[in-house]
Amino acid sequence: MKGFTIWLTGLSGSGKTTIAKELQKKLLMLGYKAELLDGDEVRRNLSPDLGFSKQDREMHAKRVVYISKLLTRNGIISIVSLISPYRAFRAYAREELKDFVEVYVKCSIDTCIKRDPKGLYKKALNGEIQDMTGIQDPYEEPLNPEVTVDTDRQSVDECVDTILARLHQLGYINTLIEERRSDAKQR
Ligand SMILES: Nc1ncnc2c1ncn2[C@@H]1O[C@H](COP(=O)(O)OP(=O)(O)O)[C@@H](O)[C@H]1O
Ligand SMILES: [Mg+2]
């Protein structure tokens, strides 16, 4: 099995974590090894020392790239869900990881503010947070992602199926039936 990285980028509240979890579940059901490196949880464990300045975000993201590299070189699919607002950084991640599928989790800022699953936009709009992506800090949209899903318009399942179809098209995954056949051949 070949390892690769699925990199989900998008605004806070766009749906990265929701989609990443569902995607991992489906990949596991298809018989793949897939690990999830989700923004918040990884941050708590790997970067409790870092904040949200450009420099800190970049340092944190570099650590995530490193872990992703360890996983993928051992044949594991690494799903990274991280706002990763800067194009230059995502280009760095692509360059480091090579087998890289960039997924733009697209969602209007208005919808993200309406969803506000963590109450962060409310705080940013009140001035309690000063470095919120999409409010005070920029989000640089991907120019050429492998996949774009639009969570304003598509359901979670539709987004996940769009990503799986693209992974298949890119040759990263086979169908379940093909998987079983090749397993049988090896035995
Ligand atoms: N198509 C969709 N894809 C993902 N999330 C969606 C979608 N439609 C609505 N949502 C909701 O939007 C919110 C997204 O939150 P979350 O996944 O934590 O975003 P992020 O990780 O990008 O900050 C969740 O409450 C989710 O149920
Ligand atoms: Mg999240």
C-alpha cells in the first residue's frame, strides 16, 4: 500500500474536521490504513507551546508535515485537516511530502460565521481574538487544488464521495473489489 497525504485546507468552520473524520472512516472500511492529524487535537498534543501568529502557525504546520512524512513513508494514508491559510506554506508541504492531495474545503465566510462551531468568530468580531483567519488574518484560497468541495452546497457525504472519487482517479486508491482481488493474488 502506498502512503500519501490528503491535506484539507479551509476556513475555521468550513467543515475540515467533519469531512476528515468521515473520510477516515470510509478509508478504514475500504481496508486502508488511514491516520487523522486534525488541527485542534494535534495542536494540543504537539504544539501546546505555540499560538496563532504567522510564525507559530508555520512552526506548528511544519511539525505536522514531519509527522505526515513518517506516516506516509510507512504506507499509511495521512489525513491532515488544518486551516493552513498561506499558499507558500502549502507549497512547502507539497514539496516535502510529494504524494500530496490538496483538498480545498470551500465555504463562504458568512456561512462559517453562522455555523461558528467553536464560538471563535463571535470572539473575533467582539475583538477578543485578534488573529482569526478570515476576519483579521488572511486566508489565501488554493489556486490549483486536486479537489474542491463546497460545503455551502454539498452534504458531508457528497464531499467525502467527491474526494474518494478523485483519489481513485489519481490512482491512489482502488475499488474495494480490486483490493480484495490483489489480496487474494498475494496469498
Ligand atoms: N457539507 C458539510 N461538510 C462539513 N461540515 C458541514 C457541512 N455542512 C454542514 N456542516 C457543519 O459545519 C460544521 C463544520 O465544523 P468543523 O468540521 O469543526 O469545521 P473546521 O474543522 O473546518 O473548523 C459542523 O458543525 C458540520 O456539521
Ligand atoms: Mg477542525
